[in-house]
Amino acid sequence: MTGTYLLDYGAGNVRSVVNAVQKLGHDIIYVKEPSDILKADKLIFPGVGAFGSAMASLHAKGYAEPLKAYLAQNRPFMGICIGMQSLFEGSDESPNVPGLGVIPGRVRLFDSTTKSVPHMGWNTARTIQGPQRARDCGLEQDRVYYFVHSFAVPYTASSTEAQEWALTTTQYGDQTFISSVRQGNIFCTQFHPEKSGFAGLNVLKAFLDGGAASAAEADAALLKAGPAAMVPGALSVLAPTFVPEPSQDQFTKRIVACLDVRANDQGDLVVTKGDQYDVREQAEGGGSGDVRNLGKPVELARRYFEEGADEVTFLNITSFRNCPLQDTPMLEVLKRTSETVFVPLTIGGGIKDVVDPDGKLHSALEVAGEYFRSGADKVSIGSDAVYAAEKYYALGGKGDGTSAIETIAHAYGSQAVVISVDPKKVYVRSPEDAPTHHVIEPQQPGPNGEKYCWYQCTVSGGREGRDLDVHQLVVACEALGAGEILLNSMDQDGMKQGYDLALVQDVRNAVRIPVIASSGAGREQHFVDVFEKTGVEAALAAGIFHRREVPLESVKSTLKQQGVRIRNVDASLAV
């Protein structure tokens, strides 16, 4: 059967790619056996995960050789993220694992001394072959696209081995890398078009509708015209007068909409929000009333996507999260959300080893895989991260490879693992009063005039404190392989007085992975403050968005007015 085929090597979220292709009016067929690859009219190879795992899977499934044969025939191909990296000769992520070797060069680890790694968020893709060449592939100079990766192919105009392939470059901090390649009918992106909103859908549309093929025909015509028609490079087919713009870091801050999801007393899934973690309304005469209902999760997530949320996070706080593989309602929420929401989705709650009622054990890796296949891009680990950190220190500052953080990061990459931290302040009069903990000066003194505090980690939804502070936790989790920190604050939650800037700044200084500030936002200026004063990559809010007390669009407008670089949403790009 001919048509557009999807090469799923068994890791990461491919559901979003399928949903995006179908939204654009195209059918897609899964590659089920090696011979399917050469049947394809068009082939899409998406990927979220580790380079070594992806290459091992390609060889184990027998896909590597027919894929190389397909590419050698210069047939329509689109690679995404790992799907692009696999075409190079190798990667620092798995030094002894060869790539497919179609494109010269090697994938390198980002330098984290001046910026957070992974590169996680929205950034531009600047053409080095001219605007028309980029537009043939659906790319626009003034749009931003979603990246999530720790490894990339460096770019310098004088020495890049893949010069003849490079279509666009992107700068992150002080490093420039190749963000898309194209030669003939082969087109790949380091960013995720299926997670890049309407701008990304246009990139997919150009490939599916034949944009790359049209560009390939232009290549052929110019090749016939001879060297005078071309700039240096085998298929650099622009007029030689084109000079690429100087590279600039256009990385944007992210606004994350968070949806706490649980079953109400009638058994329906609802989005709720608690002040100080209490999600029930106050009943008349005292006591607890019904679960606070702020909307349906799928509909609310779609609203946030349309309003410009850069990511959507679901926190599963209901009882059935203890058996996530039987958690049909939450899996269905992810599946349905990914049909209409084309920005990254994170799921938290119950990402741990679990035992079904029949006694069958499911590993955290298996649980995460189920969520990824249902539409999630990242999983958020809470209590289990605290236990993993405690074990890390008990082993003398090392992991044993068995924690959820380690196993999921190994299979899917560190960018797929978020650590959700629920800390609360413990005030002390001096650092000597907490000799085993990381003590800082809080924004406000304690109830008895204390000038110092440490932040105690909690588990079980904040109900149990542990003898572990936040600084110790995030350092351990980064070492174990986590790719991002979601930093809550039990003291600030629901207070609407702003983020705990002292806490946020301390965690931002402690790690070199991205940090999402959470808890306490009550007005637009609070978002400006946390970005300008702490340098975090993202800020999250829930209740104020749900109740429309602070519209998401208003937050972005204020940030832009204050000079904070954010992603603009252009409805004219809707397809």
C-alpha cells in the first residue's frame, strides 16, 4: 500500500504527529515491517528519546538498511528531532553508536556553563539559504518553533561539515546549531513541528502537500543551469547575493497552564484547584463540600492552546492514579487533548512502580510509556523523586540505575523527565540551627522574626515532610538524569502575592536544567518579576487562568510590553 508512512521505532510520543497529519487532511500508515519503508510515497520519522536507544531499535526492527536505501533514492522524507539526528554519523549522547551516516558531521552536547540544558522551549529558525527556500518548506523567519533537546549539530559558516545540507540555524545562548536540513526531497527539523502550534502545522503541511518536492525540482533546474546559477554548496540554490542575517538568540520565556485533574463525587473528571492544596468548597455551616469544579480538562486545555499557552500540564490528583495502566479516563484525556492541542503536554501523578489489583507489577518506565503513547511529551515525577534523592545520598552520591528518573531518562531522554517539587518553609534563627540543610534568607522574616529558613521536601501531596531540602533534591535529581524542575511552593500556593522569588532564585542557581516557577501568581506583574529577577525559563499558573482572574493573553501582553521575549500567537496561521 502506498501513501504517507510513519516510522515509529518504539520510543516517544508519536500520537501528536499522527494527529497533526490527520488534522491537515492526510491519512497516515504505520510502518509495521521493514518492507513497508520502500512502499512509502512519503516517509515521516519522528522521535523523542535517546540517540543510542533509537539506533538500537532501528537495527533490532530491521529498519536501518531499508531506510538508508529509501534515503539514497532521494525520496520524500521528513525527520523530526531524533529522526534528524539519526541521519548524521554519530552523537556524543551515545559515543560508540554509529548513526546512519547520510549527512556528514556529528551531534554534540550543548555547553551548559552559560545556559540551561536541555534547550527546552520556543526559538527561531533563521534561514541560511534565503527566505524563499525556507518558505518552500513552510518555515517563516519571524516565527518560533518548539525545541526540546540536549544535543545538536554545531554550525559555523566556515567549517560545518553539513554546510550543503543546512537550511536553517538557531542560536541558543552563545551557541549556533543546525535547526533544519534539506537536500533534494529529504527535509528534517531539530524542532518539533507537531508541537509548534499553527506555525509548526504549516511546516508539516508544506511537506505533505509537496513543498519539499517542488523545491527539489528547483534544485534540479539550477543544477542543469550550471555553477553560475548557484552559490557554493551542492544544493545551495539561492541567488549568490543572499547574505544570512547575523545569528541572534531569540529564545522565549514560556507560560505554562496547569490543570489539576481529579474525579468529583459523581465520578466525572474535572479540573479543580485548591488553595493550600484543599480542592473542596466550603460547605454551609462548616465542613467540606463538593470538589471544586473549574471545567472539563479537554475543553480547558484547548482553550489555553488557543489563548497562547506555550505548554499544558495535567496533574492527576485523583485516587485512580495508583493504577495508571488501568487509568482509562486520564489516558483518554491525553488522547483527546492531543487531537486539538499542538503544544507540549506534561502529565504528572502516579509515575512510579505500581501493582495492579491482580498483583501484576508495572515499572515506572512502563507507566511513562503508556502516557507517552497516549499523547504526553513529558512526565512529572513527585514523591518518587524525593525517595530517589534520599537513596542517591544513601549510596554516597550516585544512582543505581533503578529509579524512575534514571530508567525513563535512559529510554526517552532527560528532556522527558520533569521533577515536581512541593516544598514548605522551615524557619530557623541561624544557619547553625539546621546544620544538615541548605539555609537561605527568605523574602519575609518568620512569624517570630526568624531571618533564615530551609525548604523541606514533602511527599504524598504535601501531607508528609521529609528530612531533605529542596537544594539537595534538585541537585540529586539533575545528577540522576532529570531534565526540568517544576518548582511549587506550599506556602505561596493560592496566596496570589507573587512567586517565592528567594526560593526560585536559589533553585535556579543550584541546577543547569530548566526551571518552571509555580505557586503564588496573582497578577500580570508577578510573571514579569519572576522572569526578570530570577532568570527562570518558564512560569506556571492554574487557578487565576481557570477563573479568568488574570487572562493568559493579558499576561503575554504585559510581558511583551515589559520587554520579556515571548511567543506571539498568530491566528492567521491556522490551518
